[in-house]
Amino acid sequence: MKLPRHLAIIMDGNGRWAKDRRHSRVYGHLRGAKIAKTVIEDCARRKIPFLTLFAFSTENWFRPLEEVAFLMHLLQRQLRRETQTLMKNDIRFQYIGDLERLPPEVRAVVLETVETTADNKGMVLTFALSYGGRQEITAMARELVRQVKNGLLEEEDVDEALVSGLLASSFLPDPDLIIRTSGESRLSNFFLWQSAYSEIEFEAKPWPDFEVNDLERILTAFSQRERRFGRTSEQALRP
Ligand code: FPP
């Protein structure tokens, strides 16, 4: 089966899933974290080279304080608990996003996990944390201006490869497949530049109900799609 080199997932629907069961929203996040663990292990087993999970967006800071605090605590706890799972599966952990906005103790665990797993050679697992595509592009534009001002770059040097290289995600290939759960058909500020030619799969199930069988189904459909990158069928099929 032809697998995506880079799979990215917008794990949506935790809150609604919990509400439908008359539970608090955080109950949905707890279950969501369990699902994330299962999916991470499954992707590593399938030898997907890059997996990115949208764990917390720049907009998520506007949620009720208790929910934000719970998500931060959950992130810290899961990373601590699961470092051994990452090591066992040879997974290298990375992040994209504005780490400065995270509480210091959470930031510390994120950086520790990056360091501990730095020599692992298997799947690269990236958490998008306090991440927003527009913010990422804005930071890139600032860096570009800075480099031009300092005489490190000329206008003619600016091309797509240069822009990609100045984004926080520069260590990742563009995502081949983006999955968003919970029936919402939008990207919500995720990978705006990188998603130019991504296949996008909108899955009806909320994230807490997502199963490895669903991933299998989506990956099978992906492997059968023809990706033309703006070319004709004949051109795209040529090796
Ligand atoms: C979207 O559901 C989910 C989030 C904002 C957070 C994602 C976090 C997790 C899956 C748990 C933590 C993950 C890890 C890997 C430690 P929502 O709250 O937007 O749901 P709603 O749209 O129904 O409100």
C-alpha cells in the first residue's frame, strides 16, 4: 500500500463527544489522548515517516481557563508517561508552534522529550502546540525582512523553497494527507502554506471514536488516489 510520507491529523470533536454523553469537555480530551496514543503507535508500526498531530491551536487559548489548564496538564502528563513508549517505538518527538506561550513546566517537558528522543531513527512525531498557520507565515515574513535588512538576502533570492525553509515546519516535508475528524470541513489555520497539494479527508466520527480501522480505511483510499499536483493524468503517472 502506498503510504503518505507525512500524515497530519486535526483531532477534532472531543468536546462534543463528551457533551453528547453528558460528561464535561475534559472527559473528551482524556479519551482523545488515549486515541492519540493508539494512532501514534499504529502509524509507527506502519512505518509512516512523519506524523503531525494538531494538539493545541493559537485560538484554543481563548477557551475557558479551566479547559486550557486541563489540556496543558494532560499534555505534560502524557509526554512524561509516554516517553518510554516513544523510546520503545524508536519515535523522534518534535514540536511546531509558539512554545513561549506554554506554562514553563509544560515547555520544559516538551523540550525534555525532544532531547530524550533526539537520536531515535523511526517515525518523526510532531505536536503542533500553540500553533497557527498564519502566525507561522507572519514569523517567516519577519525573518525574511530581517535577513534582507541585514544584507543576508536579496529580493531575487526569495522563492518557494526559501519560504518553506524559513517556516517552523522546515524540518518536515509537506503533508501528503490531512485528516480532520468530527465532520468539520475546514483547515482552521493548520498548515496553510504546506497544504497546497495535500489530500484532505474529512471524517465524520469525532476524535474519541476514531479507531485504527478508520485509519486503515482512510489510508487505503489515499493509496488509490491519483495525485496530479496540477498536471494531467498522463504527466502525473510518468515516473
Ligand atoms: C479538539 O476537540 C481537540 C483539542 C482542542 C485538543 C486536542 C487534544 C487532545 C486530543 C488531547 C491531548 C492530546 C495529546 C496527544 C496529549 P474540541 O475540544 O475542539 O472538540 P469540539 O469541537 O467538539 O469542541
